[in-house]
Amino acid sequence: MTTELQRIIDGLGHRLQRNVSVDDWRLRQLAFSSHEYGAVDPLREQSIFKRGVPSGADTWTFASGAKTAEGPFRPPLAPEIGATMQRLCVPIRADGALLGFIWILEGDNPLNDSEIEGVLATLGTVAILIQRDQLALELHRTRSRELLRDLAVRDDARARERAAAELVDADLFVASEPAVAVVLTLHPGDQALTDGERNAVEGRLERVGGQLPDRRHIGLVRRDHGLLLLSDKDPLVGGDAKLALIEELVKNLDRDLPDARVIAGIGEPVPHLRDFDHSYRQAEQAARVARVVEGFGSVAAFGGLGVYGLLARLPGDELSLESHHPGLQRLLDLGPKGEQLAGTLEAFLEHAGDVQAAAEQLYVHRTTLYYRLQRIEEITGAQLTSGEDRLALHLGLKIARLIGLRRG
């Protein structure tokens, strides 16, 4: 938001004695009148205080004809998104291209023709300022993304050091604040994103950035995933707020891309920007685990993975049942009966060998449980009285989920 654009919006609000704001064509707020004139509705409050619009506001805006309107128009009221007061929307165009919108909260007192003419007289200047800001913003984003790529390099510590230093020196990211990585995946494995998926992820990352203070976020779309660098000290993304922000991001992407399954992984905060690759690796691992292990949902934090966090660090060729307990593979090869026995074994181990608790979880009699445990020992060759065998089997069951052999 430039000083000039803010000054124009403040002046317009003062002349009209109305609440005024300006968005770009993606509905990212660029400026709003700093003085409030009368009552406002929930949509206005949310767009200012949360620096974003509620889910459905974009659909409402564009369904009202915002993309094609050649002049001012009044969208219908929409209480479900908080638009309970009448607005005048004025499209901003340059050479036919849509740049954004000026929004004026009218309420029950619509602007007269003279006032609307005064608004139209500002459009040329506002368009020039938006274009100038968009160019500067794109240069800013391009450099930030280039440095984020260097910051995420795995095998070049010097490149990471240089990128961290330049991000701070160029005032592209805050200094001396802990950094955290968020990874967004749409598909299993390393399947590349389509052009449509890339555009959707990039657009949503930019919308998230529009809700956060400058210099505390950088978004990047890589070949097969989206990446978000956040300052963990920002109160808008600290603690539970970070989880809520990412959950909303995933929900919006799910709506944009119904054929994909969006999963987000969140790494642990690192104290220095140069160590961002550690959080990035953890975020990738969290997303990977959440995709193949049921129970983690669509957003998983590395710190909440438990033993899966440890297993996910192992090289891919180390994650096999044979390398931990070959007998478990024989159990799973039995098909549905083997899966039933594996579930029994898992309940028994999860309850630390407490037969009564495991039987209650499985809704079976203790005699049935004892019989199944005996069959498990016969098939696997393990001794469930052996702590070492119990540990190997327990890890093997976790690995089976991680490599997709078990889905229940």
C-alpha cells in the first residue's frame, strides 16, 4: 500500500463522508479510509481487521458481475458473508484490463450522481498507482522467491547463508525472528503440479500473504508442492493462530481443486533464517506422513507426529518391513485375516500389553484375544513376551502404515 494511494482513499472517504476501500482484482485489500464514517457491517470489519475476506466473498463479488462491469454497480446484500449494508462497487480498469475495485459503503443513503462523478474522476490516478505498485510488488516477490529457493537448498550451506543475509539486508524479511516452513502437497509422491494447480496454489498463497504484515511471509510454488516461509513471532501466525490460518488455506484449496487431496505439513520453528531448510524438511515429512497415515487429518505439524516423525527421517530404502521384522510381512500377506491379526497386535502393543484394555478396544473376549496373539506368534515367529520383539513389531506396524501397506 503506497502513501499516495492511501492519501487518495482517505481524501475520497472524507469528501463523501463514507467508508471507502480499494482492492486489487483478486480482492486483496490495498488501502482503506483510516477514519470510520458511521456504522459498518461484518464484511467491512473482517476485511480490515483480518486483512482478508470471508469464504464466499469472492464468489459473491464476481457473481454480481464485477469482472465484466464497465461502470459502478451495487451488488446485492449477502448476510451469509457479512454484507448486510449496501455497497457501491466501482471497477478500476486500464486499457480494458481489470486492475481492481473501489468499494464505498452506502447503507441506506446512496451516492448521488455528482458524488459518483467525483469517484470516477479519481480512477485514472488510482489505476496508475495500482499498476506502479503491482510492478514493484512483482519485482519484490520475484527476488524473495529466488532467495527462498536458495534458502531451501539441502546441500549448500553457503548458499543458505547468503540467501538469509540478503533477505534481511534487502528488507525482504524480518531479522532475528524464528522462521517456520509450511508445505502444501496435492498428490502422493513427487507428481508435478498442473498449470491449473500451480495457479490455484499461487493465488491462495498470495491471499494468505495479503492477511499478514509485510516482511513476515514468502510464498513459493515448486514443481510438486507449495512452500510458505513464515515468521513464527508474528502474532497472526503464532501458536493456534498458525494452525487456523493453514486450515483455512487448505479448505480454500480443496474448494478450488476438488480433484486433488490437499495436505499441509508444518515444520518446527528454527531460531535463525539460515536454518530454514531444517523446518522445510520437517514440513515435507509431516505432509508425507499425513497423506499415508489416517488420523492426522489434512494439516499435520511435525511436532505432533510421534514415532512417525522419527521414522519419516529414515531414507526411503530403509523403510521396509524386512529390515525391521520379516515376520510381520508374512502376517500382512494373509490378506483380510492378516489385517485383522495386525489390528489385534497393534491394539495389544498400544496398550502396553494390557490384555483387558486391548480386548475392550477390539470388542472381543479375552479368550479370543489370547487365541489371536498365539496365532500372531506362530505366523511371525516372534515372542510377545520379549521386549525386543514387541518393539520391532510395533515399529514394523508403524512402518507398514508409512509405506502404504496398511490404511485402516
